Amino acid sequence: MPPRRDDLVDNESLSEPLLSQQLPLCAENGATDSNQIVQREQQQGNDQTSTQQQRRTQAVSRNVHLTMLYTGFAFAGRSIWIQSVLSAFVYFLKNNMEAVGYITAVMGLSQLLCSFPAAFVADSYRRDFMLKISAVVGVAAVVATLYAMHTLDYLHLVFALIIWGCCWGIANTSLAALFADSVPTGQRSHYFTQRATLVTLGFSAGPVVSLVMFAALGDEWNIRDCAVVMSVGQIVCFPSLVLLCFFSDDDTVHHGNAEGQSIDGLLAEETNVSDEEAEDCQYNNTLLVTPNDSTRETGLSLDAEDGSRNRGCCGISENRKIAVLVATADVIGGLAAGMSIRYFPIFFVDHLRLGPVKVQVLYILSPLLNAFLMKIAQKLANVYGRCHISAYFKWVGVILMYLVIVSSQMGSPKWIICSLYVFRSAFINSTGALTKSVLMDNVPKKERAKWAALESLNMFSWSGSAALGGVVVGIIGIMPLFAATATMQLIGTIPLIFLWAKDTEPGQEENQHTFSSTTTSEERENNEDSDT
């Protein structure tokens, strides 16, 4: 028999006090459980952060420290003689600007011809072996350059610069690949930016030495004083050549011989795969974007069959497209820079009538500001993405280049023109570490030396455009040449714009593999071999 309505009402009225007594207890228990969960999550987060910091501290190869030392000595010595003094020396020796472009083109061609065979051997055999060969070639280059400074002969200098080109072609490709192998995943942007900062500081240290020497020699432009300064630059380069003999392929983090073991090595141990396979798998997981729900739903996922990204209509993987676009931007930028960079010292000497000490001051300030902007660029890249910041900074540099031209044509004071030049050079050269890190993040370990050889292709295009720049200067003058440089540098940012849609999500680069679709961490650097 169903209960009566009165009984139901009585039961409900009796249950209400019981429920009202239990609710506070349940709420209190729920709050306690919630607090415990939050505390556990916070503790796990702290443990995770501590583990990541420990791995970052431990998994640093000896090759990283050697690379930093090599970079400091190499670029300090190189900047003493190759930045402003080489152009002035050749200009006074041959009394024409075309000779400056030709000698630069020869140096770039020799670097290109040596870099690709060296990259093949470095990827197939051992990278430290190629670095030792480059050290021997570098010693020969120092001797040949000192002899050319003694004889004051143009052909002897050409021969010496050919040997220097071979040295850089061998060393740069092998060192760039070995450096990338020696930096744990998640730290490349950090260490590449550190190295790029050392490059720019080296480019400042060199002009300081040149400034002191020119001041002691009388602060006048002449061929004999230029030869003395260039000879000192050769001597400063020598320690960097010795350091090349101490690198080792066995000290990369992926071989487990660094001071600790990388995350990749730990994963390789757990899954019983080789270090190289782990690295290649990591490459296949690398993309410009960071993972989120939208990317997972739009097809940016691993191909189950070949372990690589889903290929586009042309059968090219997303990683390859990214690498090609970044390399294209670098090559166009190299062509643009090469057209004018060797002619700025002549512009200061012939047009602004600046003495050697004042010119060296400009070459001190520009790399220092460049180093500062590199740090700013890396921090901004963590928020807005590396390709975004690279394009933005280059646009600022292009605008400043146009202002240099306009202010010079209007007869503005020299200090205004020089200030615009310093800021222009700093902005345009402050993103090399970011673009190089993008490139290395999107190529497999076994191909890194070959892609690093593109630096030599950049050098050749840079050198070839320097020869072209000499012809242009002789026909239409130096200001139209500067305008052409700015326009090409603007065009060079277009490939980076194509990557904006896949650029790193705000704030994700430090905690996840930048340009990655998996939860690995990633950071990188800049530069490489960048002339300012």
C-alpha cells in the first residue's frame, strides 16, 4: 500500500533537520579536500620546476663552455682587423671602392666551397675532427695575413683571406652543429642568445683595442697604421684556434658524458632507443606552434606511420617548411647586409670625414647596444614569439636606415647621423640568435651541420653582394646603395611573416619546447657568425 500523503510530509519534515546538520560537515570536508588538492598540485608544480632547473644546471656539456671561450677570442680578434680597418686598408692600398667588394667576395667564395664538404664530413664522421683541421688552417691564415701586412701587397692579402675563408667554412659548420648537440633541449634559445651576446661583445672589444692603437699612432688614416692594427688582430685570434683542438663529440649531452644527463637521454633510457633516435623523434615532434586544444583538433599531430608531421600538398613536412622559410629570410638579409656593410667605414672616412678614433667609437657602441637589444628580443620572444620579434626589430632597423640616408642628404649634424647608424645596426643585427634557434629547432640532429653550412652560403651571398655593392657605388653613389640595402632587408622579413600564424604562444617558450607539439622544453642562440 502506498504511503499516505501525511506520512510523506512528516518524513520530509523530519529529514530536513538531519540534512541541514550534515551539509555544513560535508562542506567543511569538501573544503578541506579541496585545500589538500591545491596544496598537492602546488607541491607537484614546485617539484617539477625544481627538477627542470636541476636538469638545466646539470645537463651542460663542456663543449658549451669551450664554445663561449672560442666565441669571445675569435670575434674580439676578428673585429680588430675585419670590421672597419680592412675596408680602409684596401681602400688606401688600391684607391678604389670596388677592390673592397672584390676581396670580400673572394673570401666568401672560399668559405662557401669549404663549408659544404666540411658539413658532410662533420655529419658523417666526427665534428671535433673537422674543428682540429680548421685550427691548422687558421694558423696558416694568421701567418699569411701577417706576411701580407709586412709586404703591403694586395695579392698577398687576397691569398690570406682565401685561407681565412676556408678556416671559417670548416669551423663554423662543425662548431654550430656540435654546439647545438651539446645544449639540452629546452635551453637552446638561452645558450644561443648567450653566444650571440658574446659575439657582439667581441665586436665591441676589438674596436676598443683599435681605438687605443690608433690614438697612440696619431689618430690619422694611413696604410701603415692600418697594417699595424690588423697584425695585432691576427695575434688576438690565435687563442681561439688553440681552443678548437679541445672540442669532443663525446661530450655532447645526447651521449651522456656531460655533467648530468639530458631529458632526451632519460627518455632514451626508459624506452630503450638510441640517443640519435631519441633526438630524431624529438625533431619530428618539433613545430613552430605550442600545443593547445585548437592545434590538436586541426590536424597538427604526428603521423603515426613515419613519426613525422602530417605533410602538406607538396609532400614537405611542417618542420622543413619552417626551416626553409627561416633560411630564406637569412639569405635575403645576408645579401642586403653585404651590399653596404663594407662601405660604411668608407662613408665615415670620405663623407663624414671622421678620424679613426671616432670611427672605432661607433663600432664600440653599436655592438654594445646590439647585445642589450638581444636580451630584450629574447625576453619579448617569450611573450610574442620569435618570428614576430625578429620581424619587428628588423623593421625598426630599416626605418632607421632610411633616416640615415635622409639626414645625410639634408646635411644634418654628424652626431645625429652617427646616432641613427648605431641604433640601426643594433636593431637589424639583434635577432640572429632567435632565427638561428628556430632553424636548429626544426632540423634533425644528423642534418644540423649541413644546415649550419647555410651560414657560409649567407657569407658568400653577403660577399657577392659586397662586390655588387662596389660596382653600384662606382656608378650611382653610396646613398642609393644604402637605400637598396634597406629595401632588401624589408623584403627579407616576408618569410618570417608567413610563420606568424605558427609562432610560439605567449609565455610558452621557457616551459615547453618552443615550436613544439609535445611537452618538451626548448630555448636557443644567437649567432652565430654575424657581422655588425
